Amino acid sequence: MGRTKKQRRNPHGSAWHWQQTDCWYYTLPGTKRRVSLYDEQGERIRGKQNREAAEHALARARLAGEIQGNSAPADQDWIVARVCSEYLQYCERSVKSGSMSRGHRDTSVSFLNDFCGYCGALPVAELKKSHVQTWLEAHAGWKSQATHRSAIAIILAAFNRAEELQDVPSPLKGLKKPQSQPRLQSLSPEEERILLGAVEECFRNFLFAAIHTGLRPFCELAKITADHVELGERGMMWRVYSSKTKKTRKIPIQKPVAELVKKLMLTAPRGSGKPLFRNTKGNPWKRMTGVVRYLSLKKKLGWDLDPVRSKYSCYTCRHTFAHRMLSGYWNDGVGCSIETLAELIGDTPAVAYQHYGREWALSYQEPLWAAIGVGKKAQSPNKQASPARRKKAR
């Protein structure tokens, strides 16, 4: 018995809706190229219910002579440099509107300009995944997998945006990023004492608060003002906005940090707009100045020659907070859960577990020990029984 011929959803030359983008398109005759349909205001036609508007737009395209058979591929006049340029313009607009951090913009500029120096004149259709890999390997100083992961992520973002908005097929689909590595550098109490004892007051306050709050140093902690501080019966809380996650969370603050903040609020009161943590010149801490200061500090302490301590950075303060929370450092050895840590540091539980949980979370390790019979010992029979048990024994 022969197979039933599959019926096409829409006849050739008609408008069709793509659920992935929720937009309407038509396909050029003799090609597989999809072309977006726009309304009279120049906006993309969206929504599956707008078939009639899409058909009208298609009719206008036919009248304008835009639909011709055997048209050239969409990416014929697109080169790698043009894709990168379009994405960097988008980054500039996003920074001005506040929807993207300057850090991401600067990183994108650095990576994409370097990538264009390698193969910017290459037509997009001729770009291969091997080009990206060869470009990465040509930089001997990029030894960290995190650097490779960041570079690939930005390049993929540029080509994905060109495909989404300009219908330029991305030649890098399926390009894999290196797996993220867990961040396991953490300051010991002795290292914290040495570190804070070797810096001037402004940077010491900044690092001390970073260790005891777990906030991202530059996109969160450096932007805290007195207007973000709330005082209640149980203590101090901060409203923290992260330009990385675009979310606001409310976190409790430990007493030592709360006392420090009350003193800093005398020089940066509510309504002043001044960040609480400022450098010696009275300016907010920036990533560049903070990194340079920390590098000079490591060199001063001789940590730059140590195989472990040489990897420390301002971000290590955040990891230290996570380590201490999970190990119960401030809570008599009772570690918090991954979900609690995730809320405090502004990560998802999955990210918090991936970065810190496997190594440091007692609440996740203890069930594994219990499963093989090496969990916490049961209550000793020599200990005094509860009143209910004594009554039952009588």
C-alpha cells in the first residue's frame, strides 16, 4: 500500500507563520530563503491571528516587484565585519537605554574587533566553525576556558541577532562553548585578615562588605547608596539591583557590615545619590580601578607567585561568602541550603549548585554520606531520654 502524499500546510507563494519568532514570512520562489513581512508602519507582523494583514503585506511586496524567482541568497553581501558592526551598534544603544552593562559592551568590542581583524572580510556564507577555533588558538594568552567560553558566546550572539533581524543564516549553529568551570577559590579567615590589613580604608571597606554580603563587586555592591538601605526591627536590609540579571532582590545584612554602613551614610546620606563605597578620590569603584588595585595588592603580599592565591580577585570575596554560608561559618556549622544561597547572591539554584553546591554544600553532601551508612551518628543511648519517652517507659 503506497504512502499517503503529505499535504503542504500552505501553497507555494503564500504567507506563513513561524511559531519560533511569532512572525509572518514568505519564501522566495526557487529558494529556501524566508523574508519577513512588514505592515504599513514598517513593523514586523506578529501573531498567528494576523493572517489577513500578512496576506495584504505579501500583496504589496508583489506589486512593488520585491518577489522574484531565483533571488540571490540573503547573505550574499554580508561579511563577518558587518555582522559584528551591527551587533556592536546594538550594544551601544542598549547601554544608553540601560538594558545592557558597559562591561558586556566593552568585552564585546574587544572580542569582536579582534575577530574581525582575523576574518572580518570573509563572506558570512564562507565562515566555518573551524575559523573560530583557529582564532581562539592563535591567542596563546587565552589559556582559561572561561575566556574561550565568553568569546564564543559573544560571537554567537552577534550572528544569532543577524539571523533574527536580518534573515542572514548563521553558519555557526551547533558551535559548542566550553563547559563552565566551578569557582572554588575562597579566602580563609587568616587570608582575609592579611588582605584587609594590607589595604587603605576605602578599599578595605569595599572588600569587607563584599566578603560579608556576597554581592557582585562592581555591578551591585559599588552601586549601593543610602536610598537602598532599610532599617527594621530585625536589622538592616538592602534592596539590590543587578545590571547582570536585571532583577532586584532584598537581602538581610550582617551586623558588622550594618555598623560600617551607618558610618558611611554620614558622608553619603539619603537623596545624595552618592555610593556608600567609594575610592580615595570619592568616586564609585569601577571594574578597572578595582582590578588594578587588587593586582597591586597581590603583588605587595607576594600572592602573585603563589599557584593558588595568584588566582584570587575581587570576585573571590563573593565565592568566600558562598563557601561560608554553605559550610555554616557564621551559623555554628549549620550550612544554608542552595536555594537560600541563590536568593542571597542573586543566582538561580541551578547556577548556585553548579558553581558551589557540589564542593561546599553540606546539605547536599550529607544525604550522600547517609546513603552509604556514614551519615551523622544517631543519638547516643546514654543521653537523657525525652519526657514523652520516659512516660512511655513507665
